[in-house]
Amino acid sequence: MPNALGLERTDYKGAPSTLCPGCGHDSISNQIISMAYDMSLPMHRVIKLSGIGCSSKTPAYFMGRSHAFNAVHGRMPSIATGATTANRDLIAIAVSGDGDTGSIGFGQFKHLVRRNVPMVYIIENNGVYGLTKGQFSATSDEGQRLKYYGLNELPSIDLCLEAIIGGATFVARSFSGDAKQVQTLLKAAVSHRGTAIIDIISPCVTFNNAPDSNKSYPYGKEHEIPLHEYDFIPAGYVQPYEEITADYEEGQTIDVEMHDGSRIRLKKLDKGHDPRSRHQAITILEQAQREQLFLTGLLYYEEPRQVLGETLQLTDTPLTDLPKEKLRPSKDTLDKLMQSFM
Amino acid sequence: MVVELQTNVQARYNGQSEPVVNDFTLMVATKNGSGSQTSNEVLIRSLFRMGIPVGAKNLFPSNIKGLPTWYSIRASKDGYVARRAVSEIAVAMNELTAAEDIQNLPPGGVCILPKEWKWGQRREDIVYYEVPVKETVAAAAVPADFRDRISNMVYVGVCAQLFSISLDIIRQALLDTFGGKEKPAMMNFGVVERAYNWAAENLEKVDPFRFEPMNETAGKILISGNEAAALGSLFGGMTVAAWYPITPSTSVIDGVLDYRHLRRDPDTGKETVAIVQAEDELAAVGMIIGAGWAGARALTATSGPGISLMAEFVGLAYFAEIPCVIWDITRTGPSTGLPTRTSQGDLLFLYTLSHGDTRHIVLLPASVGECFEFGWRAFDLADTIQTPVFVMSDLDLGMNIWMSDPFAYPEEPIKPGKVLRQEELEAFISEHGEWYRYKDYDSDGIAYRTLPGTDHPRAAYFTRGTGHNEKAAYSERSEDWVNNLIRLHNKFKTASELIPQPVTDYDASKSIGIITYGSNDPAVEEARDLLAADGLETNYLRIRALPLTQDVIDFVLNHKRVYIVENNFDGQMHQILRMEIPQDNRHMVSLALGDTLPMTAQWIQAQITRLERQPVQEK
Ligand SMILES: Cc1ncc(C[n+]2csc(CCOP(=O)(O)OP(=O)(O)O)c2C)c(N)n1
Ligand code: SF4
Ligand SMILES: [Mg+2]
């Protein structure tokens, strides 16, 4: 059925994914496609931005008719800042990973939300570096053990907490297998004026190893893949997995089993949570951290605050569309100016 | 005792010399942050108003308050503005450096110092003028808060009296300096006048130095390179500036802030230039790349440490072919180096910045006029060639004030380059049956780009730093990789025809050539005159941009000996020339100074004279 722009859902698709079958990131791409189709997003105005990582590859897999920019690792926020400042009419949808955002790009992430750059910022959070084959990330669980890299003794960073503290105006968390919730949050995020952060737990089917898992590293070893960085996942390295899904109610807590047999616990926020309260959002996130569960839903929302372009008092016309006479003052202006230097 | 010594010196001058008019350097030594910037500016503006060619060098510390700073003002009836290593007159206002400042004076030099120091007059071969600084200020009934800063006006008054600058001129210069504000100008003037009168009554002039009005500055302007760069950028249609503060580049963006009102939309009062202070240089360059990709004319200004941080991102912009402009106001490196000393040490780094096979366009302005011109031209080049364009200025050019002809209005309209907006894209596709982002349709290496927001179903493409084919699709095929690099190479060749061409003074009868670039130009010009006066005639070529052009290569090959004069330690342009000129180039001689100070004519002259007169054994 065509949407308001007369486009079909397939029009919003991108190139076929080259991620591992069952990768949580692919579910998210699918939800982005559905959201864009449902909301009749004009694709020529959408820009898809990302850093580097498996997650950051995904802009190739949705909305093929939109301009995309696959930047350098962790530095997508500055690209987003520049592009949306240059052209205020663009709708920026960005995808990043937990390594991309939580480590190398942490500074840019914090400064992006502080500036309230208008955009949707999706973190596909698998608690691991997928593309470089399974190192700990800053969001890996404390106490998690990986065969090769040993025990993670460092506390994990909660990117939603960081976003709220950094001044973000829209902060949500979800799970890639919860299509309904992901979509709802994406729709809300696209409608938000300001930076909308959605941290989506997105299992890595290949490297999310439990200590006794015999499915990933050992499997890789058998195939004699040397343990240095690859920017692709070799064929045969991955066993086909089913996508993990979760369908649950507001207020409900569920355990979800990951591909490696480990479990995560999700709790969906209910009406008892007031997302306008920053204090409450911080409190419940800290509590959830102690209880080792992920709270999903809209955690924090702030009444529209001025976005960067407004802070900079820019013209209503996008800077990229200014007529030439607004780009160069007159000869008379220069001559007068020169007089003042004489 | 005092009088006796002065008489000695007077005797020397009486016996020896004519008055020295408009051909000497006056150096003021003060403490950083003491407010001497204003008084020095008043002096230089006064000379400028008298029609005397002037050059200024501010040698300041990396410090906010307290460390020594030296400001030298060169008056030159012949119009030379390069630094001179020697100053004939020292205004020693910093007790910590005074001994050295006095020591450095040439015989016959002049020292002006505060009387209250009670230093005495130890050197017999110079003239001392001791001035009651504190008393003069106290008598001027200045509000207590201003006393310290305004005390610098005492030396202005004394110098005016001793070296013949009229009070009227000083008053005008004060008004210029204070942007026409009467009140502060006149408060300062009160102190100047008092000091002037005191000097007239109490000092006996025994030195030969004097300023006399000329007519060499009429219609000229005084401006710093960084301010000129800011103006050039504003006239070049810049719409986004992102930056992170670093000496000596900060005043580029300060200039943009000062003059962005020229571009404010008169109808709405809103800005057409976005100025974003980034969290670091990684972000600053990312922002301008994002903006350039979206179709803005975007700029950042930085110095060496910032360039180091930008390296990765610049490689992406080069490979994904995104226009942006990066000003590097160089300072002395490696590392933090000397943040307030000048150098041309970033040249090689800029030329091939980032990993892998990269080459960049580097513009090399030599004057404030070129800072303005390259300010707007850099955007046209970046957009036309679709690549980052560096402009390498330096601390000397950027932060000092220079005399110049008024800047010429850009003679060419803004050139957006090969951008296909909606209708152009439609026309392009109906002509070619296709449009691919990285396909070389015109055989000049430059492809056509579209901007995000273009309302056309085929406008979109995928921008990436990973390997790609001409359709902008990810590709690991080696043919795709190689073809892309070949096209980038061809694009670079096209670029060499579009960049500012060298300025040459060539005469086939001369066998010695000098090549330089950037802010060394005034020193080289002066050195050529000195050499010629000594019988060594030289040709001259000033490189204004990289990549090198055929003219440069021809110039090198057409001489028996070519000196490459530059202000870095390693002789970086010399290295580039050796790399790019396949023919026998052993007749190139590197004259690389890199002593943290602006180039002097005397150094160049000494080097070339030595090598020409006692040639090293030919290999
Ligand atoms: C400057 C730089 N350092 C290191 C890398 C190598 N690298 C590529 S992706 C990646 C980690 C990606 O992790 P994440 O963002 O979590 O994405 P995922 O693959 O897990 O989706 C690293 C370290 C790089 N591309 N650039
Ligand atoms: S390695 Fe992990 S994150 Fe990367 S594509 Fe495979 S499953 Fe997804
Ligand atoms: Mg990850």
C-alpha cells in the first residue's frame, strides 16, 4: 500500500545486508525502513550518517534514495553537526555502535547532545566490538569473560545516563528484537526537535561469547582466522542464527536468551515513569544498573530546547541555498572597509 | 658623570655621521600583558600616518602576563619590511631583560629606560636617555586603575620628542587605535603630551636617529594576515567556520566574529555564517567536512598540533572528495614546540597529510594581500577540485600587522564547481543516460557531485572512506581501487593549472636563482638588493601553491645554482623539489633557517655570499 508520498515500503529499502545472518543490527535497519515508510519521510531530505563498525555499515541497507555518509570511527557526530548546520532542512538519521559512541567517539557524542544538534542518533549496542572481532567495549558487562580477552573488570558505561547528564533532550532504550517498541521510539525520535538518542540493545550473534560458549571464538579458531582486525566478517565464520525477538508488555520484566546462551533482563517502563523528570530518569537508570537489567522505553524527554542552528541564529534559508549575493558583500562594502584600515 | 658620558657619544656622532632618517629599528621591551600592545600600535600607526614605510614584529611569550615581550618597529625609507636582527634603539621597560637588551644594541645605539631603576650608564658607546616614568604618570592625574597600563604612553611621548613625531600625529594615531573613541584616546594622550614636554625640556638629543614625513603610505592599509584571511573568507562566501582555539590561528576566527556582520542578512538580522567552537580539532575538521559535503563553504583555522589531530579526517575528505578549507597558521614544532614563535615547519606534513597515498593542495600566501585573496580563492578551488584545500600562513604573517595596498575585490564570481542541483541533474541524466558520483565525464579527473536535499530520485549516493568504484559503491576490486587513484592523480594535475601560479622575476643572463614561499618574501626581496649591490645578481621565483607547476621545474633547471630559502629546519620545500624534479637537481642548495624568528635579509645575503664567493667543492 502506498504511503502519503505514493511510495511503497520497498522504495525505502537499501542494498542487501552483508552482516551476519541474525545480527540484531539488521532488525533495526528493518524498523528504520518501516518507520520511514509509515511516516512518509521524504528520502531526498534524509541523510544517513554513521561512523565505523558493523553497526555503522547499516546505512547502506536502508533508504537507498537518501544521501549517506559513512565517516571515520567515532567521529560521525561532528559530520552530523556540520551537515545539519549547513542545511537545516535535512533530516539526519545516524547509526553508531557502542564502540563508536562509547569509546573513540565518546567526546563527540557528549558534545553533540550538549549542542542539541537536531537528529536521530541510534546506538546499536552489542556490548562488543563486532567489526574488529570481539573485543570488549565500554558497554560490556562488568564481570563478563571472553575466552581470548579474559575478564572485564571495568564497570560498563550506560550511554543513556551519559546522554541525559550531557544534556540530551530525548533519550530512549530498546531491544532490537522488540520491533513494536523500536518503531514507536524511532517515530517519536524523528518527530523530536533536537538530538534524539536511542540506545538499542542489539545482540552480536558472532562475538557475544559466554565463557563456556563453544560457538564463536573456538569456532573461529578452528577456521584459523588470525586474531587481528578485519573490516569484514569472513564467510563461513558465522553460523546462521535466528533473530532474537521479544514481545512484552509495559511494566513487564522478561529474560531473553542470547545466542551464546547468556541472558539479559529487560524491563519495559510503564506509566509510572515520568520521562520529563531528569532526576527520576537518572535514579531509575542507576537502580537498573545495580539490578543488572535494561530499562526500555522513553527514559527522558525535554520540552523542545533551542537546536544548534537557533543557537547560532542562522537564517531560515539553509546556508547551502543562500543566493550568491548573500555570500559576498558588495565592492562598495569592501572599499569602505579598506578606508577604515588606512 | 652622566653628562660626561653623553658628551663622549655625542663626540662620536659629531665626528662621524649624518642624521639617520627613516632607516632604523626601534625595539620596545616590556612585560607581556602590561598593555604595551596599545602604545606600540600607536607608534607604528604614527609612522604610517607620516607616510613612512613600516614593518612590525611582535616577539611575545607563551604566557598571559609577566614574561618578556619585544616589539620592534622598522622604519624603512626604501620600503623594506622584513625583520632586522639588529635594533638601533631599545626602549627598555622590562627590568628583567634590560641588561640583555642594552647588550644587544650596536655601537651608537640608543637606550631609553626608566630613571627610577637607577641603573647608571655602563656602555660608553651608546646613548642613554633616562625617563621618570612613574613621576610622569603620577603627575598626569590618571585614575589609579589605568596607571600601570598607561605608563607605556610615557615612552611614546619621549620617542615622539626625540625622534620627531608630532603630537598631532600621535593624537590621530591614538584615535585610530581606540577606534575613534575620544575618552580613552585623550586620557592616553594626556600622558604622551606630558612625557613629550618633559623630554623637550630635560633631554639633550645626541643621537642621529630621526623620523621625517614621507609620502609612501598614502592609500595603503595596515592589517594582520589573520584579519585579512578572515575578511577574504567572508568575501569568499564562507558559511560555516568551526574551530578550536590555538595560537597563532585564533585571530583568524576572531576576525570572522569581528566582521561577520558584513554578511548578516539585512532583512532578518540573522547570520549567514555559522561559527561553531568545537570540542577539539577532530571535531572542528569533522564539522567542516560534514558541512562541505552538504554544500556549505566551510573553513577551520588551526596550527600544527591541530593539524596532527585532523590527519585522519582529512584523508577521508581527500578520498571521498569533499571540499573544505583549512588554514594552518604555523608555529614552531615538533610537538607543542614554541607556540608563539614562527616557522614554516608544517609544509611537508600538509602536502601529504593522512595515511595512504594522499596529496593536497597547499596555498602559500606571502602577504596580507594574498591572505585576503587566498581567503576567497581557497573556497573556489576546494569546490572546483572537490578536495580539502590548505592555506599555510605563519605566525609572522598572521599575527603581525603589515602595510598593504587595499585589497582588490574578487575579480571572479563565486565558483560552486561541478554540483548538479535538481534540474542540472535531470539535464545531465538525459544527456548521459546516467550519473555516477565518481565517474570522470570530462577527463579532468573531477567528477560531478550532488548535494543532500536534492529533490531527485537519483541524486543520492553513498559517501565513504572505504574503497569505492565510480558508482560510489563499496568495492574491494583492485582495478576499482587503482582506477580511482589514477583519476585522483589526474585531478591533482588539473589542480596544478588552477592554483595560484608562481611569481617570477627572471632574466636569462643570470645564473643564480632564489626560490622561496610565504612570509620570507620581504626578506628575499631585500636580500636580492643587498646581493645585487655587492655584484651578485639573482633571479627569483616565489612558489604560491603546491602541487608544483612546470614553471617551478623550469626555473630550477634554468640556473647554475638555485637557493631554496625557507624558514624551517629540515628544508622541506627543498625536499619536495628534489622529490618532484626528476632531472639532475644537485645544483639546488637548501637555505633553511628555522631559528623560530622571522627571516632576515642579512641571513640570506650572508649565506649566498659565502657560498657564491667561496664555493664548496663541486661534486
Ligand atoms: C581510528 C580507528 N581505529 C580503529 C579502527 C578499527 N575499528 C573498526 S570498527 C571498530 C569497533 C566497532 O565497534 P562498535 O562501534 O561497537 O561496532 P559493532 O561492530 O560492534 O557494531 C574498531 C575498533 C578504525 N576503523 N579506526
Ligand atoms: S560480527 Fe556481530 S555485530 Fe558484526 S555483523 Fe556479525 S553479528 Fe552483527
Ligand atoms: Mg559494538
